Amino acid sequence: MRIGIDVLFVLPGINEGITTYFRNLLKNLLEIDKHNEYILFVSKENKGRFIFDIDRIQEVQCPIQASRKLLRVFWEQVVLPFQIRKYNLDLFFSPGHVFSAFCPIPTVITIHDTYYASYPENVPKVELFIWHILNRLSTRKAAKIITVSESAKRDIVRTFKVKEEKVYVTYESSEERFHPDYSKEEIEAVKQKYGLGEKYLLSVAIMRSNKNIPRLLEAFNILKTQYGLEHQLVLVGTVSEPFKNLKQKDVIVTGYVQNEYLPLLYNGASLLVHPSFFEGFGLTVLEAMACGTPVAASNVTSLPEIIGEAGLLFDPFDVEDMADKIYRVLSDMELREELIKKGLERVKKFSWDKTAKQTLAVFEEIA
């Protein structure tokens, strides 16, 4: 079987969550699948990013810049169907939410969440209109839809009015580089690189509205003024406009952090705080637990499903509750050690190998 994959959506440093998903899925697919061929349709920006030393995978570079969204949409919708015929493909897979409504062969799509539908006020009107149409067409045309949590599945069924049996859940996982065995010297070097003190809370997220950063800042202020907290708050992730000039005492905004530094920042943190009130999966909580870092997170959408009993959950709309749960993890050493232990066990339930096997089963069912 010749499987085509649309990778035009990948923009380095922008959509790292979906990129992480696809990179690990593809790597493990190639390890377990010894028969099928994979043809990746890539842009100028991401050419060569997903090539492995295996002769069953090849790239087709499309002469577009993926950062030019309208041009990318035109290419995916109008030109890509002709390329699919040209390369004699049997199945087409889009891991980035949408694909061509004119695709001439069976298709599988991964929808990670319903952010556009859930938070339309945060999306430019033209872009929202386009994505609304494309998502509707894609979900109706797809033979199967893959998503990353039961919570996201419920959102997809409700939002796009598709049958439950059409949507498959395949969980994500943390990568091998996230572990607790880094040396003190390596951790200290990264702290110095970003100007961090001995104690800090960590939040890793693209700074957009569903990540709930303003309430986290309020909770942090309560922790400083009412609890006498000595820690810094470190915000890691692509910075959106409202936070570019953020100035609050003991708050450090690093912006985007390169892959090799992120596990070290987890290892050095006293706690990961994930205050989001909307997540399709919430990969950062798994990454933190894999590093032996305790987690305090929201009690909504997919996060309770992923964390289980391995973290302390709070109401993301209640800053007092958020501050209280954070302080409990920092001050109760017995609770802290229990969460670290449970977190290290919890991450063992997730693996990219399992994700790849479940995804391949979906491909084969359609074929």
C-alpha cells in the first residue's frame, strides 16, 4: 500500500505539539510497518525534517511556503488531488486537522481538538470562515477520524455531527528524552542560560487564551503575597501579543525553547502548572511526569483523563483554588513524593509504539 501524508501544515517553532505527534507517529510506523510505502508532501520550510534512513519513505516538495496559509489551503484543496493520482497512492493521511475535499482516494484525518470551533472569538474572521468550511468538509469526507483523547472525541462528535464509531482514539506519549536522569551540572547550565533561580514553577504552553495564563499570573501573585512563596514562575512557549511586554516580578518569559533544553527545564522545576481550560490531550503533563516533576493541572476536558491520580487537580476558573493546590504540592513533602512516584508509573501506560500500532490498524481497516 502506498500511503500519502500531508505535512504542509508543519511550521518549525509554531505548531510544535502536532509536529511532535507526527514525528513520533511516523518514526514508530516505520519501525512496525515493514510493507507499506510512505510519501510525504512537504513545503519549503519543513523539507527534510521527517526523513529517516529507510527506502520506503520519500518526500515530494511542494513549491509553496506553508506560512502563507491561503496559498497552502489552495494547494491542498486544488493541486494535491492531482499529485495523489500522479503518485498512484492507495490511502491518504492528514495529521493536521484538514485535507482536500476533492481527494480521490480513501482518507484518514487526525483532529487534535476543536479549538477553532470552541474559541471563535480568538481567530481572525476570514481564517475562521475558511477553517469552519474545511473542517466540516474534511470530517464528512474522511473514512475515519483519529483523535488523541476521549474528551476530544466527544467534542468532535458534538461539533461536527459525526457518528461515534467513525472516530478512533489513539493517545499520545512522551518522548525518550523526557526522563529524570539528567545531571545537576546539565540542569544548572540551562538555569543559567535562562536566568533562573534555584526554585521555580514551570508552565509550558503556547500563550493563547485557552491556556489561561492571566489566571495563572493572578494565582502566582496570591502565592507571593499570601503564602510568601520564594519561587519564580517560568513561562515557556511561543508568545502571543498580550504577553510580549509582560512585566511581573519573578515571572520569566522564555519564549520558544529548543527541544534539547526542555527536559532540563522540567527536571529543574519544583512543579509543572498546567492551568488550561481546554486541551485535546495535554502532552506537557506527561512530559513533566516522565521527568519526575509533580503536576498541578486543570480538572477539565482531557487533563483528568490523561493525569489520572498522578497529579493534583484544580478549578481553572478559581485562582484561589489554583494557588491552594500549587502550594499544597510545594509544601507537603509526602504528597509531593507520592505524586512523583505515581507520575513515573502513569507515563508507562502511554507509548508511541502503541499509538503507531493503533493508527496502522485504522489504515489497514480502510484499505
